[in-house]
Amino acid sequence: MPDGMSFFADILSFGLDFLEFLTIMVSLITFLVLMLNQFSKALNVILKPCGITLSSRIRALFLCRKSPDKKRAFLEFAILKSKGRYCRSQDWKLIVNEFKNFYSDGERNPVYEIPNCTVLLGEELQEAARRYFEFFRDRKVRRTFGIKETLHHDDPMQWVVRIRVNESYLTPTCLLTGLLSDKEDNWSDFVKRYVSTGYIADSAETTTDDILPEELYLTFAWLLWGPSLELNYKHFWAGLCQISFGDESNSIPAIADTEGLVGGDVTMARHILNQLSIDEDRCYGVLMNTLLKVYENKAYYRKISDLVKPEEAYFYEKIEDGDNPMAFGIEEAARHTGYRSEKYYCTAYVWILFELENEKDDAFHPERTLAFFEHANLADRTTYEFLVATLLDKSIKHFRGVFAREEYKGRKYRFVCAMNRHITEAFQARYEEMRQTDPDFRERILLTPKRIPADVFAEYDNFFSKDTDLTFEEVTLKDKTSIRELGNFYTEVYLEAFPDENERETFDNLLYYLKQADKAKEYRYHIVLAKDENDNIVAGSVFDYFAKSNSGVIEFIAVSPEIQSSGVGTALFKQVRRIVSEDAEKLVKKQPDYLFCEADSPGKSRNSVNKHLYFWRKHKYKKIDFSYIQPALGDGKEAVNELWLTVACLKDFGSRTIPAKAVLDFLSEYMKHAMKIADPAKTAEYQAMKKELEKKGEVSLTEIAVR
């Protein structure tokens, strides 16, 4: 008996050891499965930058192991709770515990509540959301999490968690991104652009055509943080709103559904429009409690693009191309009642925009605009109306001052747009009164806009686009790589800039001039190319320095069309000036007297905007008042009569004349060394110019007028 009991005890002990072993193995396998599955990978990829600990990961793995939706909900909850920031281990323990109370098994659409929209504005939160959407772009991952593929594979992915914003001022507006949304990146460029544009504003002799310094300041100050513009929500509105808290800079864009019904035959967009229309006089900002769905930004805006009017597509595309990876759809919107909801508005400032009218130039120029604005953060009804009236008073006072001065005679302004319909209507009424009694306002303030706001703000984007980081390379015959790059520039930029073959040098001629300049002692010939940060050739210039006349000439500066007006031409011009000055120091031991340039006259230019004339005027060039003729540049080509010869007087920018001898000395060298004319004096073109110039002695210089 004792032997039997002993045997049974051994068997039992072995069985227990085996069961313990199996338990350990099962636990180990379960642990490995949990740690190596897609959810574990998601926790690591999406939340590790936020500091999630191993113990919190394991707890989340066990907590969410049975439900794919619960797994996604945890990721979304953790992003919102952590705000995308790095959290300590005890914070992660709290996040996991709070999620237990937040998510009830079987609940399809849990709601995360936030007091206002500022929680959603943080860069860290947006970066965490970006990691989330990037992780779930993989189809295999989506299948693992039970995300069904639709017929349209580009349908936007939607979060499991919805977000309730308890207080939000809702307006049918679009925030136009401020130039200083990231000061560290944009401040320097903004200052450079302001100072650069100020060259024109400070001109004392072209006040009829140029923006004034005080006007330029107002416009730049207005753009500094980014204004908001009300969309035409009364007609074919695609539902774009701002959800703000106190200031439109503290806002997120959201879309009110124009198709899904929220009651009867009422869509969410119609519901919000009805709320906005309850008090037509107020018309700006309704304090609401909103429930938001969260989507992947780009896919969501692409999906709704067919609902957007073409003239407002710019605003939707601007948000789609913005930094926030999240798009928000409004599922519920309930109006608040009470003191704040009835009394206050939500905006950074109210504004009205004019442009300097130019009857011969129909293009919009951001640098020729004038914005009046008044700060209006959380103004009440009375203050709001006072600020709108002050806005109009300010504009009227400015225009009266301009019209009272004789040098501004003929100067006209045209209304462009205002922040919203209410301000536009107030402006129209007030200015109609002014027109009845003041002939200047009747003749010189044009009330009818001639362009849509989307085109206007797209031009601001282009004008203020960040300058390209440039490097400069001089072309030499010894450097075969530079010759190859010159070929690329010639075909991709130069030919586009000079469609008239009579003005255009052949590629062989450019190489010929390089070869001749190598052995020249009395002049220098340069070809300089500009490259962007990606090593693409984006601009180039051919220019010369002549020792006898101590002058330089810019034969051309050509910039790739898509980056014109971005500062590239100015950067290249500065490089040219520097090299010409170095040439003069080396050859004649002093600084150059003149820097000439040929320019298409307004009548010849194929570009109605005449950007090139604006460019040369900005750099203090003046037109030399005589009939300049460019001789034929080669066999089979013709002389060109419709060019201006312009000059920058490098030693006296205020000069109003130039000696005829200085012009003739320059022309002789220019035709000989840059046009392959052995004896310029024998040509009919030179003789005609000499005859005209010698009659004058001193030749007048006139400001370049851009029309």
C-alpha cells in the first residue's frame, strides 16, 4: 500500500509539473502573440514617442484583446488624452485606467469630451494623429483591425472615437493661414519681403502708380496673423466652418454635412445655416455644442471636392494641404443659450480690402493692396458695430488725405472684398453716401469688385511663398558640367523667356562669347546660373563689364515662370551687381559708374502685367530717353526697335540725366563684344543712335512706369 501511494503521488506530482509547464508555455505563447501582433506594433509606432511604458502596453494588449474597435479606440483615446506629448509612467497608468471607464464593450461610437477646440490645435497631437493615419494606410493592417474595404479604396478612414466640443463659436468662414504661423521659419522671410516691397512704396516720384508706405504697412500687418473670410454660405454651400474659441486663430476647420439628414429633410449644413439665420443682424458666430467625426484629412477633402463650387475650391484645398492630418465632420450641433451666446462674437479682427486701380493692368498685385482692420476679439454687439463703423471712418479719412494732395491726382482705388457680408453691406451704404456729396469719392473709389476672393488670396500665397535657398554657379568652358547645365537652362528657361528669335541668342553664340572672353583684357563676360535646394536650375543671367566706359550691362535675367515674384530674380540681381563691382575693381581700380539693361517696352511685351518693368524699377533703373535700336544678332535676324535701354546710375541713384558720351561709349563696347560687330560705328543702327544722342549732350532719364 505505501508503495502504491508513493507511485500515485509521483504521478500526481508529474502531472502538476506538466500542467504548470503547459500554463507557462501558454502564457508565454499568449504573451508573444500579444506582443508581436499588429496592435502591439501600433502601440509602439503611434504611442512610443508619447512615452508609453512596457507595462502600460501589456495592460492595453490584454484589455483590448477581444475587440478590433476597442484597440483603435484606445489608440485614439491615448492620443487625445496625452495630447501627443511625452507622458510619465504614472500618467500612462492613469490613461489606461481612465480608458476602462471611457469604453464600454459593445459601444460602437464612444465620445471624448473636450471643453473647447484648443485641445486639437497642438502640434504634438497632430503629429501623433499623423502617425495613426500613416500606420493604418496599409491594407493588411486595416483587414487585421476589421476595417472593411469599400468600393472606393480612397474613402477616408474614420476614427472610432467621436469628439464633443462643449463650447465652440461656429462661423461659415475660412481662416487664411497667417504668415507667421511658425515664426521661426517665416519671420525672416516676411521681413525681407516687407523691406523689398518697400523699395517701391518709398519712391517719391511715382506716387500715382505705387502703393504708399503707410498703406503697405497696413496690408502687411493685416496679413501677419492671417485673416478669416466668410464664404457665400447662402448659396450652394459645401459646409466649411470654423470652430473657434474666442479668437479665430484658435480654431479648427470642420465640414457640416450637406447630404446626410439630421431630422426630416434637414441636413446638418441647413441646420447650421438656420441657426446662423435666427438673428440676421448678428450674423457672425454662434456658440454651439458640437459633436465631431474625425477623418484622414486629404482623403476626406478629396471625397467632398465635387460638392464645392469652383470659385471656392481654393479655400477647401488650402485646408486639405495644411499641416493638420485630421479632418472634422460635424455630426451634431446644438446652440447654447445664455449671456455669452447672445452677447459676444468670435473673431480676431474685422477688415476691408482695396487695391490700387490700374486701368491698363488687369492683374492683381498683392503689393498694391490696402487693408483696413480693427481688432475685435470677443466684441459684444455694440462694440462690434462700433468697430465696423470705425473701420469705415478710418478708410474714409485715409482716402480724403490722399485725394487732398496734388501729387496723387488721378490715383484710384477699387474695393476688393471684406471679411463678411455684413461689413460689405455697411461699406456699400456708407460709401454711396460719400459719393453723393464728394466728387473724389464718386470718381476715384470704385465700389464694384472685379475679382473673386479665392483668386485674391491665391495671389497672396504666391507673393509670400518662402524664398528658395539658392546657390550660384558661373559657367566656364573648362567645367563641362556647367556647360551641360547651361544647355538645360537654355532649353527650359531661356527659350520661354525670349520667344522672339530676333532678341534671342543661339546656344552656339553663348559658347562663342565665353571663348572670346577667356582671352579678353578690356572686358568681362559672365553667365551665372541659380540652383534651388534640389539642384534644379531655376534662373540665369548673362552680363558684361566694359573697362573703357566703366559700365556693366545685364543682357538678361531669366527666372523659371513658376517661381517668379518669389525673390529669386532679386537674389540673382545682387549676385550680378557683386561680380560687376569685382570686375571694375580688378580692371580699373574703382567702382562702376553705370549698369545698363535692355528691357521690352510695354507695347512689345507679351506679358500684360509687365512684371519685368516692375522688377527693374524696383532696382532703381530709369529709361534713357532716346530711340534705342538693337542691331541684328546674327544672319537671318532683324534689328529690334521696340526695346528700351535702361540704366542704374551706381554712383548717383538720384540722377535725372546721363551724358550722351557715356551712352555712346557703352553702346560701342556692347555691340563689339556682346553682338559680334567688329566695327559698330559703321552700322546704320549705331549711326542713327549717335546722331540722336549727340544732339542732346545730356540725355534725360525717366522713371519706369508700370501700367
